[in-house]
Amino acid sequence: MEKESEKLQSIQSQIDELNNLLSEVIEPVPPPSPRLERLGILLLKLQDGVLEDRFVRRLEKWLKADPEAMDYYLDFMMLAALLRLHFHPEGLPSPAAAAAKPS
């Protein structure tokens, strides 16, 4: 029990150090506008594969017509890719392989 407590204290100490470092370097980011918040929701649905085709077409038109939305899209997708690489460095199975895998 004491080892677990020491381990938790060590982890908390590391988290506190990282938070202090981040607070010195990073300026707070204002929340996205409601328009970009809606875009974020659409992008999450797109990544999950649950965005209907008609909304995919609307999203494509939106991104072509709005440079700010395109910048948001690129940042969003880059972050998603980096997180996927960080947490799954071995790669994720393709959706087709996952669907073919028996449960």
C-alpha cells in the first residue's frame, strides 16, 4: 500500500511539473467559435465513420469555400494523427480488417 502511495505521489509530482512548464510556455487558447465547434463535431463523426454521405459532401464544400475552416480541419486531422501515432505506434488495423475479424 505504501509503494502505491509513493508511486501516486511521484506521478502527481510529474504532472505538476508538466503543468507548471506548460503554464509558462503556452498562452490560453480562446474557445472556438460556435461555427468551428460545429465543424469539430462533424470531424469527430467523420473520423468515427458515422457521418452521413450528404453531410460529407456539405463538409467538402464548406472546406473548399472557407479558408479558416480548412485551417481548423488541417490542425484537427494533424492532432488526431499524432495522437494515434503516440498511443498506437504499432498502427491500428484497417476498418476492413477490423470488420472481417470474428468477434
